[in-house]
Amino acid sequence: MNGTLAIYRKELIQYFRSPIAYFVLAVFLLGTGYFFLYNIFSTGIGTMDETFRNMGILLITLTPLITMRLFCGEYTGRTMELLMTLPLRPWEIVLGKYLGAVTIFLLMTAATGINLVPLYLFGNPETKTILSGYIGFVLMGMACLAVGQFFSSLTHNQIVAALITIPVLLGFWFIGHLQAYQNTPAMRELFGYLSFSLHFSDFIRGLLRSEAAAFYLVVVAIALTLNTSYLQWRR
Amino acid sequence: MIQLESVSKRYGSKTIIHDISFTVAKGEIVGFLGPNGAGKTTTMRVIAGATTPTSGRVTVAGFDMATQNEQAARRLGYLPENPPLYDVLDVTTYLRFVAKVKGVPGSAMRAELDRVVYACRLEAVVTREIYKLSKGYRQRVGLAQALLGNPDVLLLDEPTAGLDPGQIQETREVIRAFGEHGAVLLSTHILPEVTLICKRVAIINGGRLLAIDSPVGLQQASERTNSVILEAGAEAEPLRQELLAVQGVTGVSVTALPGDLVRAECQVEAGSGVEARIARVIATRWSLHRLERQQPTLENVFLRYVTQSTRADRREAA
């Protein structure tokens, strides 16, 4: 656990000493703010529903910017050699890095709370729905980060890692739309179950479904386990 | 402290190191010599646990690398060929990270960092970001990292590469001081370095361990370069006949020099008092101008082993 903590702290320092964290934060806040205003003014309804959906897509495109360097950076900087020979187990490396990425993501998410100020000042939003939307957003973000981190461990090239991560995450996001084209109920169910966006929609509507939460956490568990096994195998 | 038992590493059909066995004891510095691509770095990586051997067993400080990797890693300091540094971190943050992972407790942290910073002469750069450092400093930050946590075993892959002569001297002192109580395996291209600080030398080429002995032992075992060179005022052929008759001389080649002198190079058996016998023989008939025993340099020994093994490999391939 000591190792996890040391890796976690190193990751945070590295994030904040590189321009990427600030760039991602800025783009995310600008994008979220734009979508928020656009949705409020075009519909005239004081909710976050549509904004959450837009934030989801924005998150998917920004995830690789947070995760691509996680392992690629260690490979190209030759520091993986150090991590593999220090008294660290592969899962400690994986978990430390993941928690670092999640922390950055939570900071990004918390910063979007600024949009809620005018919403509460001039509107009458449903706090429960907003809270549930945020919980869903955080869970989905955690799943995206775990997937991105896994792909980062597969290649030395950050661009390649990003270029694999984005389509895979977009696939998970849009797979729900293919539901309508499936002939058998089993396939419809499967496509619906795999969809990042359909599970997220439940949260946005204010439905805190444990299956939906479990789905994202299972994705996290699978991605991090694959990540750990890959590091072990690579040795 | 370090023990390798018939360790091999293959990638697919390519054998990088083949059936290597040797040990490095406590209080011993062993030099690891070999041309580029000989398998030095792979051997180091296998010992450090960066990669697992295809077959064979590695123990570090009594711990099996295959099953007790973590305990072994706690007792091991490793400086890879390219110092593994995080460019955006400053030197202190980097060293603190490594020390934490190595289990240095918070109360001892300050003293431990000061110790390695002093040993590696890093005082001037402790607050500087690593990407701003010169090659020599980067190398020494890498060494400082390896020294953290008081390991029993140091694996150093070309630790003096990129250093200036003064820094090389200082780094050797650090290694020598460590070698008084710990075990060091040191790979290098610089042969004098080996003679200066290593108790024993391992020579590797083509993934095979060719020899392991003390530098002196290796020099004595190398007959080919054991020769006596002399210059005398004599005719070539009679001198050659006379020298061949001397006990202990196994071969003679004679060349004429300007001014009625000849130069003879005698292959001699190691360790015999053959120079005195040669001198006596010549003094009775001719004038002796120079007589000298050629000690084989480690360089010659090294080249002999390496070229022999390369030739053998080619024969095998053919």
C-alpha cells in the first residue's frame, strides 16, 4: 500500500508539472460551460440533463489526454525499468496510477460545479437529479480512465494509445444506438447492457440503479486486472 | 549475495544469454566485460528482476528472484544503462519517491537523502528539475537512486558513461566504498576501471560467460601475450636457433632493425625465470641492448577471449 501511495503522489506531481493537466481542465470547463449555456438558452428549461450528456462525450474525447502518458511515458522515459525493479507489485503500480488519474478527473468534475451557481440563483433545479447525474458521470469517467490506462500500457507511443482509446470509448458510448437494429431480444439486451450512454441516462434521469453502478465498476475492475496481468506478462 | 545458476534468456528463437552461472560475494566488486550486444545488459536486467529468465535461477541476497522478488528488490540497487529519471521532477522529489518505495521510513528520510546526495556530489542540483541537468549529473542522480535504502547488492550498468575524468574518479570512490561491505556487479567498457576497482572480472560474449577470474589470474592464464622482447647486435638466423634452444621458449620471431640490430619476440611459458636464461645465452656471443617481459594487458586478454569466441561462433554457424 505504501508503494501505491508513493506512485499516486508521483503521478499527481507529474500531472501538475506538465501543461496537459491545465489544458484538459481548461478545455473541459470551457466546453461544459458552453454546452450548459447553450442548453439553458435554447430550451429555456433549468436542468442539467442535456449538459450531462454533452459532458459525457466531451469526457470521452479528453480521457486519452489524461491516460495516454500513464504507461507510455514510463516506457519512453525508461523509467518502467525502475518501477519493475523497485519493491513494487504490478497491482500497486496500476492502482497508484489509476487513483492519480481519478483524482485529476474528480477535480475537473468538481470545477464544473460553477455552472450550478446560476442554475440555483435563477432557477429551481432538482438537487436529487443533479446529484444522481454527477454520480453517474463520475462512475462513467472512472470506467473511461481504466480503459484508457489499460491501452496506455500496451504501446510505447502515446498517440497510438490515444487513437485506440477514443474509438473504443466511443464504441461503448454509441453501442446503445445499435440496439434498434438487433433482431433477437438477447442481442438487444446485450447491446443495451454494454452501452455507457444508456446506463448514464438512468443516472441523468435521477435513477440510482445499482446494476448501472455495478456495470461501470465491473469495467474498471476488468480493465485494471488486464492492465496488471499485462505488466506481469511483459516481465 | 548475487547467484546465477545456468541462467538463459531467449526471445523467440533468439538466445540473448546462454547458460550463465556465477556468484558475487559480499564485499566483492566484480567487473562485467563484453563488447556491445554481448548480453551484459540482459544479464543485469535478469538479476534486477526487470525481466524473468527463460530458464535457470537467480538469487539476490539469499532471495529467489522468481518467488521472493519483493524481498530481493528491497536489498538491491540498480542503475540501468539509461538512468531511469522523471524529467519533470526535481532531484529531491525524485529521490524521495524512490526512497519511499524502497521503504525508507519518514523519520529517516532526511538523513538518507542527505547521505546519497553527499556521496554522489549532488548538493548543487537538489532543487533543480531533472530535465535541466547535464549528462554527468543525470548519471549521478541515477547512481544516488540505486544507493538509496542501503542495499546489499548494487548492479551498475556502465555507471561512468558520460562522466568527465574528475567525476569518474569520484564515482569510482563511491563504488569502491560500497564494495567494502556490499556486493557490486559493474559492467563497463573501460578496462583500466576494472583493474582499478574490481576483485574479479567476468568476460561475456555472444551471451556466453567466457571467463571469470581476478584480473591478475586472467592475465597469467593468457599465454599468447606472454612474451619476451629483446634487441641484440646479432645475425638473425643464429640468434633464432640459439633462442629456440633455451628452456621455456616456445616460439621466436626475428626482425632486422637498422644498424646491425635484430629484434626478437619470444613466446615463453608463463611464470618461469626464462628472461635470465635468455640473457645468459645472448651475453656469451652478442651484445644485448634490450630485454623486457611483456605483461599481457587486460585489454589483450579481453580481446583474445572475445575474438576467439566470435571465431568459434562463426565456425558453428558455418
